[in-house]
Amino acid sequence: MEIPESELVVFLGASGSGKSTLLNILGGLDRASDGEAHFFGQALTEMSDGQLTQYRRHHVGFVFQFYNLMPSLTALENVELVTEIADDPLDPAEALGLVGLGKRQDHFPAELSGGEQQRVAIARAIAKRPTVLFCDEPTGALDSVTGRQVLRVLQDINRDLATSIMVITHAAATAEMAHRVIEMSDGQIREMRVNPTRKSADEIVW
Amino acid sequence: MSPLDRKLLRDLWRMRGQAFAISLVVAVGVMLLVMMNGIVNTLDETRQTYYDRYRLADVFAPVKRAPDHVLQDIAKIDGVGAVEGRVIGGALIDIESMAVPVRAMAVSLPDFGAPILNDVYLAAGRKISPRRRDEILLLKGFADAHGLAPGDTISATLNGSRRRFDIVGLAQSPEFIYATAPGEIMPDDRRFAVIWMSEEALAAAYDVDGAFNQALIDVARGVENKSVLTAVDRILQPYGGTGAYDLDDQFSNRFVVEEINQQRMSSYITPPVFLAVAAFLLYIVVSRLIEAERIQIGLLKAFGYTSAEVGWHYLKFILAIAIVGTMMGCGLGIWSGRAMAASFQQYYKFPFLVFAADPSVFLTAILISMSSATAGGLIVLRRVFALMPAEAMRPPAPDDFSKSASVIKTLKGVLDQPTRMIVRRLLRQPRRALAAIIGIAAGMSLSVGTLGIMAGFEDSFNLSFTVVDRSDATVIFIEPLGDKTIYELKREPGVFEVEPFRSVPVVLKHGVKSHRGEISGLIEAPQLNRALDADLNPIAMHGGGIVLGAPLAKILSVSTGDTLVVEVREGRRPVFEVPVTGIAETLLGAPAYMDLEALNRAMKEPNRVSGAHLTIDEAQSAAIYERLKDMPGVAGVALREDVRKAFRRIMDSGAGAMRFIMAILAAIITFGIVYNSARIAFAERAHDLASLRVIGFTRNEAAYVLLGELALLTFLALPLGYLMGVGLAEAMAEGFSTDLYQIPANVGLESFGTAMVAVLVASVLSGWLVKRDIDRLDLVSALKSRE
């Protein structure tokens, strides 16, 4: 299976279907026990720890279900944590602007709502201008209104920055905004389909 | 500043309480190291400087009476740099407040100019005017003890004639740093004086005009004292020389050196133990702190931070704590070292202190604390780095409690659910539990050890003054007298018992080994002052042989059956051989005992005694002392009560204060360890405790699960702490003991009990501090903090 550049891909599947494991392998966070994965022709599955680190450092952004912000750093500093080690990053304040949090940059995570925290996490992930953005249940901990805001941000980034985005979710409705949908169960890819007509994030109902 | 460094500072601030507790433990270990090293170096440096500045002689050569021209012969000996003759003599000073006259030593000063050797430090007043026979300088310590000052007069008896003298100045001297009356061990400012006066006046008083009775000799650098001693002895022999000796055998110097060596040994043994315990704590705490950060570590790695970058970040965190601790320790160490060195001046009469610290000690302190912190961090970081970021970010898999199931099943009827949770957790993580137990036990062992040493000193003290010495007073004669004096003493009204003894200054030789000391001649089955071994059994005298204390036997490397050569250093100075018939483990010191009659036989001086121990009727004591004072031949009377008080003062200052400080530091470390254990356990379990609260446990029930575990760990640590403490006390006793002094460690129930109370107080206090946090636990956010 091959995924073209600059697409927004949604992975669907029940709990335990293996989507997080696949994402972790693709993101260089974990090793595959079997099989191969390639990134622009390079075998991720054969990289050393050091190479995987460089891969994550320069090409990959992550957004997690529980935001995983550093509690002792402000929103801006959380973003700086990543721009600090990136080659050609966005300005951290600009990245926060992109997710609509320009005015909240000096707040600590404890002072932000769940949706705001997740948007900081997205700003942190895109600030390094990653080639791929991996999102593991980005709306899983959010209500529908906030969840939709987060999806809109992802869609904008995909469109404006041409960043490839892979989203894991068990909310099937999310698939309606994807270029491509991959369904998984029992650790296997059951189906891959290309979305003929994509909905905008605002139109999604769940 | 990079965001990671900002995170570092904020994390440190958030954990400031715990970080400070860890720093404090490190600080205490470092402080002890720096302090003890500072004391040793300061005392040693001060001693050297004092000796050099006031030109203390290398060799002392006592003689009966040698004409001044003999000094020129001595000066011609190879290796003699300078020589000076002087007059010394015993004296008695009458002090109104003292029941018995105070023993004193009169020392001559040249009538013109400063002495070539053994100069004095003038602490107050002025020097003696040339040829003024009624002017004296008085030993400062003695003057202070009796409130005497320049301008006062005192009455003293020199060679049998009583005179009044004007005190014109107070003085100190490097040869009387440790000022004790001859025959006594402990210095007592109140009961021993030195007076310096015009040589002409003193020579007249002791009938040595135009002559001297002690030669002071400066030996050139690089020359062996031994060859000079032999040559001097040969020259002085015809004039009644009683044997030259060098600084090693000079009373004051010997004790000062012994004491400094004792401190040095102790500084080699005790601080490393304290530091090791601090290092162990640092290791445990740091490893568990990092374990708790595994999600953040996984996250940083997910962002693309390398293991080296993440590792360095956490190392900085640890090093910051260790550095703060080390700096505090160095500061406190320097400060307390100075304060302590000053307190040693209580009985070392140094007119000044030369503060000296060995720079390498700071380096050692920094190295030890940094490396143990780094080691603790690296061991855990390696474990975390071995995980892929995805794994690190997942909370660790729930612990597998199935192994403990069978144990728990049997306990089911006995223990309630929360208690079973405690037992399960300990069984599940035996290594962590063991580390916590060892940590608490190690802290406690410091307390047990230091208390055991203090109790050991206390025991020796009590035994010395209740079991060993049961007399009320001891009379010392100017020179050995015939035993008819004993009958006279017995006839004194109010005197109950009189027990004569003979004490002979000697040099004991065995092959190349030799020791300068004294032989105590004891009557058969003495009752008032007994020779007891370490088990408090009387030491048996075997016929004409000599019985040695074990340390002395070691110095001379002799065993039972060997023969010693005894060179007597008084009277006709006979030399005789005597078989070693026993070696006894003694309580204190390095004694040599002989049967009184056998000793006198060997000396060819039958029926001579040096003094007697007395018991008296308390009601008549004043009258008895009044009469003893005027009895011919009596050099002085030592009251047991006075000696006991002096001993007590010495025990409580200097080294005693040091032991006290160690006990305090041990308590601080114990608290630091217990508190940190509680803190970390809480951090690790906040989530579980919040869950318990959510499902309906009360605050107290939730607290019980955590604090019960701590209590159990603490109780398990008590016996281990005791055992480790016993070992530590023995090692420290070894360090405190010198060739001459054996300090027993006594880790009795009392030390154990006190240390146990310290640990329990620390536990209760820590428990209370953590309980407050359990009560404040934010249920919602605690549950959110992990999946």
C-alpha cells in the first residue's frame, strides 16, 4: 500500500484493531515485529535508533489524544521545545496564530481548555514544517464543537502547508473529510478507499 | 534560555521541598567531610606554626645539675642547631578557693633577652623586668580559671620555701598546649599552673646557681633525633642526666599529636560513611524521580530529541540538586570547621588558630556527590532510553500481582482489603521495597553508630570513676617515699583506707620497638584503684612479671612469655629485664602493671611508694586536706571529684562536641531519607490513591494504603538499621581509638532505642506532611494525568 504526498488520510477501526501500532511504526516511535515500512524510499523498519531520531526530528509531527503538553511550559514554550531542534521551523508565535491561539501564548496548559491544549499540540507539531503529521485520536478527548475546530485546523494545514496528515479515529464521520480512508481490524488493513467527494470539517456531524 | 532549561527551572521550583531535602542530605555528608578535614588541618597547621614561631625545642634533656659550660659540649654535637639551659622545678600554689594546694611547674626565662628556645606568648601584661625575683608570668588558662590578672599576687612554695609573687603577665607556651599535672591524664586549668620567672631567682631557689637542670636542644633539619639523644645522654650522664627525650615523648606534644591523629583517623572513616549513605539516597531518589518522568522522556524523544539531549537535560536536573547540596555542605563545613576548631582551644591552649583547609577535600566532595548523582541518573536513563518512545509514553503495564496471590489468599481472612494492598505491593516490587528498607536502615545506622560511640565514651567515663577508681582522693609524693608514710596516712583521723601505689617512669624496649610510659606497681588485690580488663575482671599479676594492656603489647609487638627490657627514668635509673606474664584487654589507655613488691625489688628500692589512694570521712575532708598540704614530701592531692569534673569538661568539648554534631547530622540524614521515601511513594501512587478516593475510600483509608506501606517498610528497616549501626559503631570506634586510647563502642538498647525514636519521629513527621497532600488530592486532575 502506498500513500501519496500531501494527502489527509484517516485510519478507522475499533479499539485494538492495530491502528495506533501502525501509526507508531510509521512515525518512528515503535518498531515493527514483521513487515516493512518506507518513507520516500527509505526503509523505516531498518533504521537505527539514531536514524529514527533524526527522522522524527526533521520529518514528523505528532498530535496525541491527551495533548501531552509539558505542564511546566507555556503554550509558546511548548512550541519552542520543537522549533529549537528543527532545521527550518515556523516562528512559534506564528504557529500558534495558525491554530487561532495567538493571544493565549503565555498561558500554561493548566490555564487552557482541552480544545485549546490540543490546538497548542497541533501548533507544536506543525511548527517544524513536518512532511507528515501523525494524529492519534486528536478529537478523542474533546466535545463535538471543539473537536470540529481541531479538525478544521488540521484541514487548513493540509491545504495551506501541503502537509501530509494521518489521523487515527474511531469516529467514522471524520472519514468524510479525508482524501483517503483506511479501515483496519485485527491488525490487518481491510479496506482502502479514495474519497470521491470530501466534506469540509464544518459539515461533519457526529 | 532554551525551553528545556526553562522546564528544568520550573520543575525544580515545583519540587523545591523534595529537592531541598535531597540537597540537605548531600550537604550534611559534604559538611562533615569538609568540617572534619578543616579541623584536622587547622589543628595541625596551628600546632606547626605555633611551634615554629615560638621556637619549641626538639629535644628535652633533664639533668640533676649541670654547670653552664656543659652546654658548649652539647652544642658541638653533630646536628645540634641551638642549645639552651634552663631551670625547672615543681611548685605548689595556694589558692584560697581550693581545698588542696595547686601543683605547678616553675620554668626559668633568661634574665636578659628572649629565650633561644621555648619562647612564651604573652597574652596579657608585660614581660618580667630583668633581675626582678618577685615577678612572674602565669599560665593564662590557670589565671583565667581563678580570675587572676596582672597586678594580682599569689603565694607559692618553691623547694620548700613559701613566697609571694607579683603576676606581671599571663603567658602561653607551645610546650604547655596540653597542660596537665605530672601523673595525670586530663588537663584541668584549675589544678595545674605554670609560672615563668627570672632564671637567677629560680636557680637560687633550687640551688643550681651557675648551672641548669634541663637542656633544650634544637636539632637541625634532616638529622635523626636518636643520634642526638644518645650523644646528649652521654654528656649529661656524669651530672645526673635522667634521659633526654624528643618531642614524640614530650607530654603536651604527644597528646596533641595523638588527638589530631585521632581526629584524622575519624575524618577518614566517618564522613565517607555519611557520604555513602547520602549517595545511596541520591541514587534511589534520582532513579525514582526519572522513572516518574518516563512519559515526558518519551514525548521529548518523539519530538526528535536525541537520547544524549534528553539525558543531559535530566542530568542537569540532578546535578543542580547535587551542586546546591555540595555548595551548602562546603559552606557549612568551612563555617562549622572554624567554629569547632575554636572549641578545641578549650583544652588546647593555642593563642591563635591558623585556619587551613585542604583544597583537595572540596574536589573530593564535589566528585563524590556529582558522580553518585550521575550514576543514579544514568542507570535509570539507560533503562528508559532502551524503550521505544511509544512504549515510554504508555504508562507502565499494570503490575502483575498474580505471584503474590497465594500468599495473599492465606492472609485473606486475617487482613482487610487495604492491608492486603500494602502487602501485595511490597511482594510485587521486592527490589524497590528492599532499596527503601536499606535506605532507611542506612540513615538509622548513622544514628545508631554515633549514639553507640557517645555511649561508649560515657561508659568508659562512668566505669573509670565508679568501678575502676573508687577512692576519694589520691596523694602524690614529690619522690618515692618509704612506706612508713603510708602508716602515717593511715593514722590520720578521718582517713578510712589507704592503698599505696608506685608509678615509675620508664622506657619499655623489645627489640627495636620501644615505648615511653610508666609502670604501675599495685598491691595485691587492690580495692580503691583497680586494674580491670574490658570485662571488668581484676587483672591478675603473675609473680614478678609485667602485664601489658593489649594496645601496648601491639606497639611493642610482644606476647606472653617474651621478655622486655625496662629502662627506668628516675632515681638511679636502673635497667632490668622482666617477663611478660599477661596481656589484658583494658578499658582505657595502654597500661603496664607489675606487682608493687616485685617492681620495688627490680628497682632495688624496697618498700617505696609514689603515692596512695584514700577513702576519707567526707565530714572531715577540709581538715584532712589542710594537714596533707603541710605533710613533708607531698607533691599534691587530686580529689576524685575534681578529676571527674575535668574529665567531663574535656569529654564534652572538642571531640565530644564533634560526636554530638555527628549525631545531629545523622538525624538530619535519617529524616531526609524517610521524608524522600514518603514523597516519592506519594508521587508514584497519587493516581492510584485518587482512584481509591473516587470509588469511595475515605481520606484516611486512602492515606492508610500509602502510609501503612511506609510504616511497614520503616519497621522492617529498624532491625537492619540496628545491625548496620553496630558495624558502623565498631568501625568508628576503631577510628576514634588510638595507640593509647581504646574507645569501646556500646550499641546497647539505649542507642538502639534513641535511634529508633529518631526514625519513628522522622516517619511520623514525613507521614503527616504527605498526608496533607493526600487530603488535598485533586481527584479529577489526578485521574486525568494518565490514561
